[in-house]
Amino acid sequence: MIPFVDLKAQYTGIKDEVNAAILNVLETCQFTLGTEVAAFEDEFASYCQAQYGIGVNTGTSALHLALLAAGIGANDEVITVPFTFVATVAAIYYTGAKPVFVDIDPRTFTIDVKAIESAITDKTKAIIPVHLYGQPADMDPILEIAKRHGLVVIEDAAQAHGAEYKGRRVGSIGDMGCFSFYPGKNLGAYGEGGMVVTNNAEYTRTIRMLRDWGAEQKYQHVLKGYNYRLEGIQGAVLRVKLRHLDAWTEARRTVAASYNELLADSDVQTPEAMPYSRHVYHIYAIRTQQRSEWQQALQAKGIQTGIHYPIPVHLLSAYADLGYTQGDFPHSEQAADEVLSLPMFPELSREQCEEVSEAVMILANQQFVELI
Ligand SMILES: *Cc1c(COP(=O)(O)O)cnc(C)c1O
């Protein structure tokens, strides 16, 4: 069986280091925030080439607090894509602001920069580009548009730890960058976690207060805050894992290169990495119009796949109140119908890549024969 992800394989490789780090937190009893979290904030911020890092309990909370720090609330509009994980949009709702969608560029699965300006109104306050699957959105045009219209840029980098745009690490390119440390992400906690990184001291101050009940000092609540603190055990685990992240990213890129090479002589539509990006392959998604047949056939051969994501957010029943309908964002809708994520994790072997690619190519050839 080839799993879609294998968290156990990764743990096996770092077991002694991680166990020692967790035991140390148990000894020091710094269960929430504390020195391990503070050290991880510094280390991860500098990994992202940013000055400040604020650890929070989830990636969703990171987005929520970044939006609040930017002063976004009721009557404001925030531009993002409908082809993303639902959390991007939920975080906008939490602030009382309205999400306004812009379609994706079908080659990259990230925001179509040519479509942004027509979505801007006098209520627009921010843009959230999503670095989906680990590939950075085309940031330069986004920053230029944001500057011209006075908008804040918040990167949703939940799938893109260590990805680079024109040589710069994501997260520190816009005004703020939001990361998730959900276990399955490229850098995953043993539980939940998230972080905002930024070069802005004022945003940092506000987010530090908001994550811990809006308190300036204990019991001095100057803002209406939240309980969004990052746990000590997660900080300690993430510090250990950060030391391995570059090696794991290289391994993901090797897996992607193997798939690209093995599928090159077929009609299979493989993901495209733009010349401006260093893609970190959180997800390796191919496209097919026979997706459910392919997924079933691969499952029958013991190959697990995923779909990220089958319904674009504008067509989810929870967000029907936004008033969008089928046909509004054709590239997002087509991607949602066609994408199929192949097994992708750092420990995936060359032999396993060959097995997956062979099975995919048989399906592609069958489809070709049926067509003629
Ligand atoms: C995972 C994810 C989030 C949310 O992160 P959580 O830690 O699960 O709250 C937000 N945006 C995207 C694109 C994600 O993949």
C-alpha cells in the first residue's frame, strides 16, 4: 500500500530528538507559550526572512488575527480566491468583513493577478493571496496593485513553508504571512499550531495581545482578545522539526521531479512550477476529466490519493449567502472537478514514485484508447 501521507515514517526518523524535547516541556511545566514557543517564534521568523513571529493555536487563528491587526472588520471587503481550503474564507468572516472572490490562474492554481483590479471597490481593505499546494502566488503584481489602492497584503502561506518567490521566502513578502502547523502540513506540529510572521512592530504588538485575551499585562485587557495561544509542547516539537525542514523540502522536490520525469511522455497533466517560484510541493496535483474513475482504480491498486479541493468555496452551502453561483469562477470550478493529488511526503521512495506513475500512465493510455 502507498499512503497519501505517512506521518509515522517522519516520526520514526526524529523519534529520540522529539521525545526528549517533549519530556523537557513536561519537566519545565511551560505548557502554553513559554520559552520553547518564544524560541520557535524567533527561529521560524528568521527562517521566513521576517523580523517577528507570533505563535498561535492554528493557521486559521493566524489569518483571523492578521486581519484584525490590519483593522479589518464589518463593512470591509477582503479579496481572495474561491479555490482554497475553507479556512481562508472563514477567517475573513470571523472579522465581520465580506470575502470577495477572484478566480485562479489555471496554470498555477493561485490568484489570477489580471482579475484583481476589477474586484476592488471603495470597501476593499486587503488581499489574501494563497500559495496553494506550495507554489507562491505571483506577488509582484499583487504588491503593486495593493500599493496603488492602499490595501494590506496578507499571505496565506499555510501550505508553503520555505517556498520562495524570486529568491525571497514567502510570508515576509506581503505585510503579514500566515502559516499553519497542522500535522499534515510541510512543517507540522503534534497537535495544532499556527504563526503570523511580519516585519511590522505594531502588527506584532497587537497580535501578541489578541492571541492572549487582549492583555497588555496580566489582567490589563486593552483589547477584546481571544485564547489563541500556542502550546509549549508544540513549540518544542516544531523547533526540532524546523531543523529538518530543508531536507524534507528537498525530498519533496525530488519526489515531484521524479513524477514529472516519469509522467513526461504521457498525456497526464502535471503541475507547472513557474520560473519565479521555488515550489515546496505540499500537494502534487495532476488533472484528469476521469477523476473518480482514476481515484477508484488507484485505490484498487493500493495507491491512496486526495482531492484538494472538490468544491470551490463559492459553491459551498455554508457560503451560499455570498450569492455566487456556478459559472462565476470557471477556472476554480474546473480545477475542483479535475485535480487529483498523488502520494506526496518526504520519505516516498523512487520505487514508489515509479509504481504510482506507472499506474497513472496505464489509466491515461486506457482513456486515450477509449477516445479513438
Ligand atoms: C491548513 C490551511 C489553513 C488553516 O490552517 P489550520 O491550522 O488548519 O487552521 C488555512 N489556509 C490554507 C490554504 C490551509 O491549507
